[in-house]
Amino acid sequence: MLAMTLPAIGQPLVPQTRPRPEPGPGEVRLAVRACAVCRTDLHVVDGDLPPGPLPIVPGHEIVGTVESLGPGVSGLALGERVGVPWLGGTCGHCFYCGRGQENLCDTPVFTGYGRDGGFATHVVAHAQYCFSLEGLALDDVHAAPLMCAGLIGWRALRMAGDAQAIGLYGFGAAAHLIAQVARQQGRRVLAFTRPGDTAAQALARSLGAVWAGGSDEPSPEPLDAALIFAPVGALVPISLAQLRKGGTVVCAGIHMSEIPAFRYRLLWEERQIRSVANLTRADGEEFLAAARTLKLDVTTTVFPLTQANEALRQLRAGELVGAAVLVP
């Protein structure tokens, strides 16, 4: 197999030939068909997250076909198409797992961070943390971004409750998917992009946003909720200032720059700030069930697996519209 491996924090990924791994008990080996590139992969490579085991193969938005079953695996069949998300394993017995909050598990395992991920031709995953993609009317490339961008967007949207006017700050992979979900639920979407990013603004309008502009512009109407996908702490007080009373700011990224001090007046009147942490398998099942009934236009830029470093560079530089996807 070929894997694009991170040898050390801040270093380029290195192509590495390895023996194909054998799945252990409860695991499956997948032939990777596509793996989307998430901003969290960038945080892993750049060292924004606490260091994990190295070397590591990044990638946690994986679509593949089951190639080999480990002992004790049931519910998956050879040749079946499945998706592998960020959450790669939980303990099942801590306080949070016992409360159905496995996204907050005390000892989780994350794909592409705690165990090798999908920037490779093959990957081993826990069978119980794979999602069947049978019946999903998207090909491999366009299904891959659903495995994190879609899932985290879905969880963030749920935290917005019954909000009708929703501002999306940072219109990348996650926002362009969840904008479509929100629109098909009858909500109004307003897109706030990098100032001057006319391509992202045009994409937002094409996907049904009622307004699109720069994050430095005021909202044309009070927002019920703001979902922040960009890892920019300064957007927290900016978005708070656009909320109506009782509104919610949802910080949807795993990493964010420092949040600047702001006046209590912005938070008063029962406005609130929430964060999204990881996902649960129930989130995945709910989102994929919805995705099978919704019409999703997934915007992607395809890169060969060996060009993973270029995909990361373009993501870092803000040059991508939609999601980058690596294909072996």
C-alpha cells in the first residue's frame, strides 16, 4: 500500500510504501476510494492540536470498500461501501459514554490523529465506527466530504435549535453542505466569507443563500444563530453583535485562534456561545439518513493522493472553493 505519512509536526507529508495492514478483532481493512481533506488535517500537520503519535497518516473523511474482515466483525460485508469519520473509537464505559455522549469520551481514538487515516490506498478501521453508504446517491468523491464537513455541520445546525435566520461564518466544505440542508429545511441562510472572496460568495448564492458578503460586513437582518466554521476567534464577538436576543453562536471547529475580549453587552439578553466537540455515531446515522433524501450539490476539487501536500497548501491559503478530495 501507499500512504502519505506525516513524519514530524510542521513537515511535508512523505509518500511511504508499506505492507497492507491486517485487521484485528472487530476491525476491517478498506480499499480507499476517496478521502476528503479537512481543516482538522491541517491542524494536525501544523501542530495546532496537542501532539499525537508520530509518524501518522492523516485523513478522516474516508470512503472505501471493505476488503478484509477481522475476527468477530458482523454487520459489514466484503465489497460494501462504507464511510469512516473522525471518531474512530471510544471506551464505552466512562461517564460520558454512559450518558450517550461518546463525542466527549475520556479516552477516544480519532482517525488520522490517534490511528492511521485515509491519506492512503488502504486503511484499517473499527467496524463499529464505520457508516454504511448503501443507498447514498453520491459517488465516492462527492460522498467523502460528508464524513466530517457534513457531520460537523449537521451537529452545529442541531445546536442552533429552531433558528430560522442562520449566519454561516467561513463558507468552505462544511458550510456549503449545511447551507443546503438548512435551505431545504425552510431556513434562511446568510453567508459570511473572507472579505473579498467573491468565488465563495457566488457559490453561497448559487446554493440558496439569501445574502452573501464578507465577514467584516454587517448582517442585513438580525440572526437567530451564527455557525462559525472558520478557525478565527475574532469572529465570535463579530457574530455575537449580529444576533437577536436569545440567539446562539456555535463554534464548530476543533481549533480556533484566541477570542478577543468583548463587552458583556454583546452576550447579554440571553445570547449564548456553544462549541461542537467531535460527533457521535447517532449524528452520523441521522445525517446520512437525511442525506439520502436531500439533494446535495457537493463542490469538490480532486487531487491525486500523491499531491496531498498541495491540497493542504491550498486549504491553508484559502484557495479552495468547497472541499479538496484525494483519490488514490
